[in-house]
Amino acid sequence: MAKTVRPYGSWKSPITSDLISSATIGFAQTALDGPDAYWIETRPAEGGRHVIVRRAADGTVSDVTPQNYNARTRVHEYGGGAYVVSDGEIFFSNFSDQHLYRQSVSGSPSLFNAETGMRYADGVVDRRRNRLICVREDHGVPGREPVNTLVSLPLAGDGEAVVLASGYDFYSNPRLSPDAGRLSWLCWNHPNMPWDGCELWVGSLKDDGTIDDITLAAGGAEESVFQPEWSPDGALVFISDRNGWWNLYRWNAGRIEPLCEMEAEFGRPQWNFGYSNYAFAGADQWIVSYNKEGVWNLATLNPRGHALADIQTGYTDIMWVKADSRRAVFRAGSPSRLQEIVQLDLSTMRCETLRRATASAIDEGYVSHPEPITFATENGLSAHGFFYRPANKDYAAPAGELPPLLVKSHGGPTGATTTMLSQEIQFWTSRGIAVLDVNYGGSTGYGRAYRQRLHGAWGVVDVDDCVNGALHLVRCGQVDGNRLMISGGSAGGYTTLCALTFRDAFKCGASHYGIGDLEAMARDTHKFESRYLDRLVGPYPDARDLYVERSPIFHVDRLSCPVIFFQGLEDRVVPPNQAGAMVEALCKKGIPVAYVAFAGEQHGFRRAATIKRALDGELYFYSRILGFELADPVEPVEIENLPGGMC
């Protein structure tokens, strides 16, 4: 069948905002308990509710947490590690009140702990002493920075929390040895983030639950340790970037042994609690995931011979790995498959999909596949990204027309984009808009040195890399240099605003809960990130001039292209007053600008209506600014200062 000829941007696509927002769920935090498997589902159609889901031995899948519960913690604001399951019993944090609840698989939740002002995460059940050990974040004193500790709570539910470890600004990953005789944990202090440097401690547990004989096993101010776990034979395994890459190590009796040294990343930035990149199927068989050049792989590791053997799964994004002697369970995706919960049979090495993100499969004729690109950037260095060409089996562009390009700058900024099928990217490419998803300097997956390129250079290196990636594609004749757009959320929104303010490559852009004022962020943001900018920009207030220099809000006079802002009104990470100030300044300057605010949304959009409105609003904005017709009508947004009047 002959294709319909229409300009890029005007193609009709079955990948709609309704499909993305309502029919698609997300997955997180897998767990195994006997024959049962568990995971978290995030459901936009239920207001972004996090639901604990169980797959029983007979294959039946059912919700564990009832409709009026949301298994999500606010420790570090980003949460994660919201539940732990042990012997058919689940302990979880409920989002609305941040209290801990207890529930048997066949029962209903009951209140387990309701201390005022307390938040909990990353728990482990100590059956030997009948207690729950977890991270506690104390918000009980107004005006004081929250206090983080490791605590234990009696399973009987009739006693007060006992502090096990304190004195550091942050704690995570409390883990019990197989005999419950030792406890390990991570901790770190301001201004470090856990991917900058943290410490791995080990202590002996007495019968009364107190910790004795505490030893620093690994880590420090310039060594990042990730996911410590006790192996079945009682050795402490962890991931460290001490050699420049997040590799696997084993600590035993004070001696550290490298297990699999290679130029690949077995770890990831610990934005959330509960990450798991490897698991033990037995003392001599571990299931591990690792990232090489932006692509994740699954493998088995024999720790005795240090032999790594790849498992051919077809997946390129793998996380939340759990295992026992028979199987491994993890979340995975690929360039042609959305994220799903997967079970790997260790006897046959065959994968079975337990749950899909959506029941609606995307026709391959509308899928654009990522092309890894490496391009020259500033200071003689190279940066990386994934290029997606327009793809729609029903349409072709007029002869000689080049597509517009949307550059995506990921959040973090310590984070990374992957090659897993993204409906949001396909939303654009199936309409005839090319996408470049950039892993700018500072991203993870390319070693510690690449990650540290952003130190002291946020708002410079990331912007250079986004601009140079776009110009590389222009020079290669792949995209239209007069129709370049940029979009990002959170830290990616900051990169977007900097690119639009301090460079002239892009014609318009979209900021999703992005940072416009670094100084305001340094003063107003939550504890976890309150000193993050010390490394990325400089110590505040000593480096205040640099904060002002790199904050778009103070340089609106240099911003001369249209911007649309999307903002949650309950965002504690990037307060909405930053977007409001930018919008007001642009309005006064006469630049086309739109502002879409969402009541009830925090940092990152979770509700179906919000996700739909943001996608449609961004598309509508670009169509009006760049002048292409949309194939389908969408709800318009009001654009101030648009030539011809407000829309």
C-alpha cells in the first residue's frame, strides 16, 4: 500500500496520549518469598497509586494492597524500598499518612507503626529477634533538617523504635547475614550523594539486638558503594567504583577480593531505595546485570572462578533482580518491548513474562529503533546518545524535507537514558518528529570519570552535549537545523532551560518541573539533595556568583525563543515558584510562553490525566510554534504572546 505523503509532525499515530497515560503501568521493586513473586505496579489510571502485586505458585496474579492503600514512602522524597515481605507477611509504608502497615497475604492491612512525623524505608525482617530493621527519617521537629537513622521496630507492634545506628546524614541498605549474626549498611554525609562516596559498615548483632564490633568494610568520601548483600556462604558482596567502574567485590574477614573487573557498570545511581542489580541463586551461581555502553545485559557469575557468562534474553534494560535456586525475577525491556516483569527459569534459561506494562501491543510498523551515536563535544571529548528516526508505516514526508528534532535531556542529572521501548519517544517519532535521547557528560553507564565530567560544570557540560548532539545530526543531514526542540524533566528541565537561555541552537522547548533558579534550589529543596549542588556547581553561598551566572531566571534577557512549562503544585524537590517566576519574566519580555500547572502532583507526574495533558500540551505547543498541522485535534494550551493573540 502506498504511503500517504504529509509533512513531518503531521502524521496520524495510534500511539496516543490516552494509550500512554491510562493503558500503561510501571513496575518496580521485585521480591521473592517462598514460591511467590512480588512487585510494585504504578498505575496512572488510579491516580499514580503504587500497588503491591503477588504472583502465586499456581500462576495467579492478584493485588495485595487494597484500593485505598498506596505502597509508597517519602524517605529522601524519591522513596523506593516501600515494602518487605517475609514468610507470607508484608510490611509496607502507606503514602497518605507515611505510617507502616502489616498484612498477611490473605488478610487486610493493619496499622503497625504510627509515630508522628516519621517515614520508613528499606526494611529487612529479623525473625531471630522478632523485629523489623529499616531506615527512619524523622520529620518530627518543624524547622529542623530531618534526621536519618537505622532503627528496629518490634514485630509485636507494642514497643518503641530502637536506634541502631546514627550520626550520619543518610543511611540505606540494612542487610542481615544468613545466620542473622551480622548487619551491614551504607551511610554517607553531606555534601556527598551516594554515587559520589559512601561507607559500607559491618557490625555483629548481640542477642539483645544491639550492634557490637563495628568495622568499616569499604567505601569513603571518593568511593561509591552500591547494593551490599550477604552471600549464602556468609561473605559480604558489594559493588564499588574504586577502579573507576561499578564492579563486584567480596569482603570476608577484612579482605576485599575483586570478582569481575571490567569496563562496565554493575551499579547505578541510588536515587531510590531497594535497587537490586544482582542476586544469589546459590553459593556458586549468581545472577547479575551490568551496563556496557548504555545497554544492560544479564549474566551468570561463578564467584569461585570469577567466570561471567551472558544470558541471551533479548532485553537491553534490566533491573530489580531477585533470585533463588530455581529462578530469577526482574523488570526488563528492549527496543521493541515495553517494560515487563520477567521470570527466568535457571534450569532451562528460558524467560517467561509474568506481567506486561500494557495489553496493547504496538505495531512494529510504528516503532523507531534506537541508533547509538557518539559525537564530538567540547574540550576534545565525546558524548553519547540514542537517535530515533521518524517511523510510521502509513506516512512519508514530502521529497527533500528533513524532520524536526526533539532533543531529550534526562533527569538526575546523575542518571541515564536506556534503549528500552519508550511510548513517550514513539509518541513523537510516529508523528514524524525525530528524537535524540542524550547521555550527556555526567550520565551513568560510562564509568566514574564520565560521571564526574559534570562536577563544577552543571549547566555547561550537559548543555554543550545536548547542543553538540543536535548539531552533529544537522551536519550529517539527518534533521532540519531550523526546527530543533529540546525537552526535559527536573534536572533535564534545567538543562533544557539553560540550552534555551545560553545557546541559540533550539527554536523552542519544554520544561517539565525543571529548575530555573539554582540558588532557590540550594536554599529550598529537601534534605537528600540540599548539598547536591556543592559538587555540580560549587559550595553555596560561597559560590553564589556561579549560581546566579548559571540560573536561567536571572538571564531572561538572553532567552528569545518560546517555552512551555509543566509543573506539579505539590513539588517539594523543585518548588512551583521557580516555574512561576520564569513564566512571569517571559510574559513581560513578550516571548511566547505557556504554563500548565497540576494540583495534587509532586515531582514527576503520576496521574493519567496529568500525563495525557502534558503530552498533548507539548505537542500542541510545538505545532503552533513551528507551524505544522496536527493529524488529530488535541486540547489546546493558552500561549501568551503568541503572534495573533492568546490561544
